[in-house]
Amino acid sequence: MILQAEGLTAGYRSRGRVLDGIGVTLAPGERTVLLGANGSGKTTLLGCLSGAVVPTGGVVAADGIPLQHTRRGLTDHRRRVQLVLQDPDDQLFSADVGQDVSFGPLNLGLSEDEARERVAEALDLLGIAHLGERATHQLSYGEKKRVAVAGAVAMRPDHLLLDEPTAGLDPDGVEDMLAAIARLEAHGTTITMATHDVDLALSWGTSAIVVTGGRAVQGPVAELLGDADLVTAAHLRIPWPLELATRLGWSTRPRDLDEVLRQLS
Amino acid sequence: MILQAEGLTAGYRSRGRVLDGIGVTLAPGERTVLLGANGSGKTTLLGCLSGAVVPTGGVVAADGIPLQHTRRGLTDHRRRVQLVLQDPDDQLFSADVGQDVSFGPLNLGLSEDEARERVAEALDLLGIAHLGERATHQLSYGEKKRVAVAGAVAMRPDHLLLDEPTAGLDPDGVEDMLAAIARLEAHGTTITMATHDVDLALSWGTSAIVVTGGRAVQGPVAELLGDADLVTAAHLRIPWPLELATRLGWSTRPRDLDEVLRQLS
Amino acid sequence: MGIRHGRATVSQSQELVRVITTIGTRHPGKDSAVHIAEGFLPVPHAVGWAVAAAPFVVHGVRATVRQVREHPEDRVLLAAAGAFTFILSALKMPSVTGSSSHPTGTGAGAILFRPPVMAFLSTVVLLFQALLLAHGGLTTLGANVFSMGIAGPWVGYGAYAALRRLRAPLEVQVFFAMALADLATYLVTSFQLALAYPDPSVGAAFAKFATIFALTQVPLAVIEGLVGVVLFRVLRSI
Amino acid sequence: MAFSIDAAAWGSPWRRIAVADKALLVTGTLVLDLLVPAWPGTLLVAAGLTIAAIASARVDWRLWLAALALPLTFVLTGVLSIALQVGPPAPGSTPWWSWGPLAVTAESVARAGTVLGRSLAGTCAVVLLAVSTPMVDLVDAGRRLGVPAPAMDIAALMYRLLFVLWESAVTIRSAQAARLGYVGLRRSVRSFGSLAAGVLVSAWDRSRRLEQGLSGRGYTDDLRTLRHVRPHSPVFLAATGAWLLALAAIGTYGSGVLG
């Protein structure tokens, strides 16, 4: 399913317009990274795409069919697009992990048995089957983050939008999260993530969306993150492999350490 | 002032012992980075060093004089050692920025004029003089983090302990925070920071403390972060400049992009 | 520098003493003098107070259910209000005597959320206190709901409403609402104990219990009133 | 990590036992505790429940003792107040000590002793339930008993938010203490007031954010989730029955012997 936004505008009374005519495309098979400064509107854009935020203008469309912000339209949309917020405490409402993950499937109207199956599958994909009966408040931050993703995954969405899935995690936690994301992709889910970590964005993503001044630029990740003007305007930083390549005058765009080493040898 | 811990143990009944005989030294002129997995006890260690957490065993000493956990002893200690936690929202408890930063100075018994001076100085050092009259809940995340640091700086501590000062900030925000930290150092404050970002730890720090399994190892940052066994045991990652150097068989330990480039040319 | 070894071995009896003496610093809500502990009331009294509290609680539940049927989103807000009440009562308040004490928080709750809702929220809070903090009890739940969830909020709300009508400043309204709610809770508790142990008469026993608990509760009520004033000042400035 | 009773409940081997079974044990014991002669009945209850807690429910003995000590301040104040009589001693009582209108008699001490025993035994029963049954299981039991869903949803959300807000409260408090906010009564009261305000603001903020997070997950009215189904345990029920019968028998026999 292709998820698109066109001419999207959104804002809050207190802050003025945050998004000012944004068009983006999230296609199956792509790994899209969403980049921008704090407060640039990344989270608002994710909210619009997931249906949680009602835009003041423009459309969000799934496979070309515009999203209606009615109860019916939103219910249909949420079966296919799920958003996981940065702070897991904003989404986990149950003190019992398994119960929390079962919320989405039961809301879809599934039977208890089917819901149980979905819960087991989601916990498995996230690599946290052992946490099923644990208390939410006893989990580490990284575990909570994976439970929050499991809650979305249990809806079996086509698109999963993750806001800063690796923020606040230690290096091992980041690896676990990326491994879980890879399993979800193998399972057919298209992943989009917003992140501040430009090095991670470069090594993980294929397509990038850079949000700045209410507008968005979309393109291949190595191209956008290597564009010094864009990166400066968006208050970002050029990832080190691209910076290294530029400073050494290479014409290639290495994405990570291995590609840098290959080029050097 | 030299801040030290020896034989420090601390823990909670529900989780067992978190720190199990830890000895560390924070010396003036050093930039110490504190590294470890989520839940390894970094924050507990910072709490012990600042006096906020009462250890179950061992001592914390300032210039060799052991900290007494009496009202008097803690008051003296807190004038010299300040801790800023990761989440700024729970550390800003006044309605506006100036009021919040003045909380500490006024509690020190300073006059309103002196307190005002301290507030101005602290906001200046953090580069947020323009925020003095703003409401705390209207600030961006990065601004809040700097206000929280300003609140501690207004106490004019010798040692400032920062828990994840750059977490959740965009690349520009990280740069601003590091610039503010450099100004504080020039002002005579010794800075220690806990971080998950091993690349930042390597480029910023001089000394490192790695906490794992309730124990701590302290040493030069490039040495510890280049030690594959230690890094694996501590659930960390080797910073890319060190990984690159190892893979290329260099005998030097570059700390950042510039040093890598110098070595390459 | 390297890893340092060595840790003192603590004998089991030392450990026991340490656990018991330090629990207050690690455990919220160690000691408040106002909740009647488990086993303190004879069966007729336990049942009687439960019956007396029931109509208020049922009314509170109905009011709450009606509210969230109309505004489903209020579910989370009301839960947050209840959680706030619990946390406030679990925090150690500054005290004059040096003994640790906790606010009841019912005065603030009554002003912010009205007494019927507080009857329901306080019941849940008291149940949580009994089961999470071993504070209060199950057979004494009815009596404690009556003093903390009904008497306290209504007296506090009454003081607030009366002073508002008299156009007293907000600070004065809040101070008396908080302080009187706390005092009412403790006086009702003293009365409940006197009724259960009327030795030799209910009046004399009430005077006795009220006097003994007054040592801790009267300064506490004053401090709770002052805390309330600061609380509402901060809230107004936001 | 302040809630050690709660932490124990989540890891308890007795979590597998149906809440109804545990409730029978606890409420039955509580009622008998108030009815049987206090001595030696309550000691027996306390001893029996302590053995059950440590041997069967695998409660850490340090936690068990610490939890029993929690209501100590109230119990001691209350019991001493009962032992102390005001006004002329009742006719036929045995005065041990008197001073003006105050007196301690054999009867008042006996009454105080009774209350002390009942309180100790009752606390054992409540703590046993508390360390073996997480709140979510009790909320599920409440739903099955027919308490209106919105009320149980609020209780469940309260339980969840409690831990989030407790973290905030602890952080605010230590941030205030670090900046000397609790030196002297005046400053302490001001700091505590702004701590309360901070927790309230954080409660509002959290509830608003959680509400948005939930609506993104399709939340419209009830918070439906799977519930734990735990079958009744015949062994546990048989043991409970035997225990309650034994208590009742000893109680009856005891009241015959001891009057």
C-alpha cells in the first residue's frame, strides 16, 4: 500500500503553521527516514499520516484513496497505518504487557483467541515473548519501547511509523530495535522512522524526507544528507561517512564503516 | 576539588545490588564520560556522587573528606556538586525561567540582587539570556534542557554532573549544549557526563568510567572504548574512529573525523 | 585504576535491623496517623461504617460513570486525578516535629474534582494504599473511606464554598479547605475509634483519641493548608 | 523502585492461583481473625500466614517483616491509647496505675492486647494478598464481579499512571533538594507546595498525552483487553478450607476454655 500526503498544512493555535504544504510518498519496499530539527514538525507529519492529527489542509491518501476523518474512515486507516510515539509512557495504558498489546486486536473486533494469537506473534517479532506477563512499570526503557511497537504491530498494519525508535537506548538496545525492525520488514511491513541520528539514518534508510521551515524535501538518503546547504538549513549534520568522502574528494557516497573501508582498500 | 567514590554499593530490594563496590575519581581539568547500558547503574552512581542517593556502603569524598548524609553535610556537598538529570520536565518546577533558575541561589540565602546576578550569569553561560522571562512550559525540549542546567549552574558548583545532556536533541541542539559546556569549563567547572553516544564520548571526553555488572572501570577514554572485550561486556559499541583505526591496523587512536583525516593524509 | 573489589558482609540480623529502620526512606507512605489499620475495628463497626460509606461511594461511581459515558476522554483525566491524590498522600511532608507525615490531599481534590468524584477516587486510593503500602486495611476500608473520602472532602469543599461566598481571597479559601479537610478526617477517625472503644464513655474516649492524635495532626493540618496555598498559587501562575 | 510489595506480587508463584481462591483465604481469615478469641487465635493466624507466605508463596522474609512493620506507627499509637483509660475506672476493674483522671487497668491492657493481636493477624492476611496478587488481577476480578467498566478502567489507568507520576515526584523532589529546597521549614513548605503543583501539572500533561496516544490506537470508549484466566486450584481450596475450619474449631474450643 502506498501512503501519500499532498499539500498538507497543519498547525496549532499557539505555534502557528507547523506544516506548510507538504507532499511525501511512503512506498512499500522503501525504508524512509524522516529528518528535521526539534520542533520542525516531524511528529506532526507522522500524526497526519497516521490519522491522529487532522490537517488544516491537503490530503493523506492510502493507495490513492483520500483518508476521511470520520470514525469509519479512521478505523479503516488505523488497520493499515500505525504510529508509535517516542515516549512509550504515552501509549502504554495497561500495567500488564500482554493485556496492553491485546488492546488493538480486540478493538478490531477479533475474538479473544485470535487476539491472543496476534499478541504472541507481535511479542515474538519484537523479541520480547518473555515479557508477556511482566508489569509495564518494571520494564527498562528499551523494553517499554519495544512493547509499544508490539502494540502497533498486533494490528498487522501495512505501514508502521516510528517516532525516534532508537532515542534513549543504549547501543545494544539500538541493535535489538533494528533487528526487530528487520523482522517486521521481512514480515511485509513498510517502516518509516523519524530520527535525530543522521549516521543511523544514512546506514539504515533508503529514502529520506527532510522537514524544514514547514516544507519537506524527499529523495535518496545519501543524496539529501550529503547536501551541505540542505543539512545546514535543516539544523542537521552531515553523517561522518559522507563528510569523510567529501573531504577526501571521493565521488562515491559510502553509507557506513564497511563501505568506507571497502573504498579505502 | 577532587570528587571521589570508594567501595560504593547501592541497590534496591526489588532489583538487587545495582552498584557493587565502585571506585571512581573525578578530577578538576578532566572531562569524564560515564558509559554503560540502560539500567547498569550510571544514574544511581551519579545520584550517590551528588548526595541524592544514600549508598548502602562505601564513601563519597570531596577533597578527601567523606560526605556525611546529615542535613548539614548534604547542604555543604550540594553547594559544590550539582546533578542535572536527563528529563528536564521534572526538574523545572517554577512557572517561568528566571524564577526557576533563582530557586537555588535564594535557597543559599543570597539577597535578591545577588540571586538576580547569579541567574543572569547562569543564563548567559548557557546561551539562553533571551529566555529569562519565558514560561517554562512554552520552551522547546532543547531549551528546557539548558534551563535545567542553568538552575544547577546558578549554585556555582565545582562539579557539574550531567545525565545524558545531549539525548533527544537535534544535531544543532547538541552543538549548542557542547558549546555551553565548554563555556562552563572555561569558568572553572569540572564537567562529568553520562551518555549512550560512544562517538560523542570519544570526541569530547578525556577520562572514561565504564559501568558494567555493578563494577566500574576508569581509564583514558580512547583506551577503554577501544577495548573490544570491555565494550562487549558493557553492551556498548566501539566508536567508529577507533573501529576504523583497528580495521586499518593503525597504532594510533583517532578521536574524531579530523584526526582520522590527518592520519589518512 | 581498575575495578575495585571487596564488600562488607552483613550478618542477617544486621540486615534485618537495617531493613526495618531504613524502610521509611525507600518506601512511600510509611506512617500516617490517620488511616485505621487492619484488625482495629470489631465486626459490627467494620460493617456499620462500610454500610454508611456505601451510598456515597455508589453515588460517586454513578456520577463518574455518567461523566465518562458523556466524555470518554475523561477516563484518563480522572485516573490522573486519582493517581495524583495517591502520590500526594504518599509523599513525605515537611514537619515541625521531625516525625514524618503525609498530607491527605482530600481538600485539594475536593476543590478540583468535587466531593462525589472524590468519594469514588478516594475509595480506589485507599484500596491501593492498603494493598501497595500496607497502609489502612480491608475490613477498615469502609471506616477510612468515610473519614477520608467523604467527611474530609465535604468539609473541605464546604469551607471553600462558604469562604468563596464571603469573597475571601483564594489563599484563605484554599488554606481552610485543605486544613479543615485534614482536621475533619482525623476527628472522624478519632470518633470512629472512640465508638469502637468507648472506655468508659464515647465522649471521654473521643477526647482521649483526639488529644493523642492531635499532637501530630494539628500541625500537619496547618502545614497542609500552607502547602495548598503554594499549590494553588503555582497553578494560577501557569 | 519504591513499591516493593507490588514488585513481589508480579513475581509471586501464587499469581497462578485464581484471585477468587486467594480472596476466600484472605477474607475468611480476616473475618475469623475478628471473631475468634484474640489469644492465642491471632498468634495462630499470624504464624500460619507467615509460614504460608514464606514457604509456599516464597515471599522474601525481609520484605514480609518490613511490610508488617509499615502500619506500626498507627497500631502502636492506637493500642497505647486503648490501654490508657480516661475518667473513673469502671466498677470491678483492676487498676494497675492511675494518675488524676488517667488509669491503666488489667482490663484495658487486655483490650489493647486483643486489638494488637487482631491487627497483627489482619495485617498478615492483607499483606499476603498484596504480595501475591498484582493490582491488574484484582481489577479483572472487579470487572467479573460486575463493577461498571468505566470505574474499573479508571482504577486500572490510575494504577498505571501511579508509577509514571511517582517517578516524576521523586525526580522533582530530588531536584529541589539538590538546590537546597528543603533546608528550613519555610522553604520546605514552599518547595513541597510546588512539588504538589508539579505532580498535578505532570498528571494533566500525562493524561492528555496518554489520551492522544490511546486515540491513535483506536480508543473510543471501553479499554478492552484480554484477561488472565486462572483456573481454581483444588489443592489450594482444600488447604484453605482446612485452615479456616481449624481456625473456627480452635476459636470455638478456645472460647469454651478461656471464656
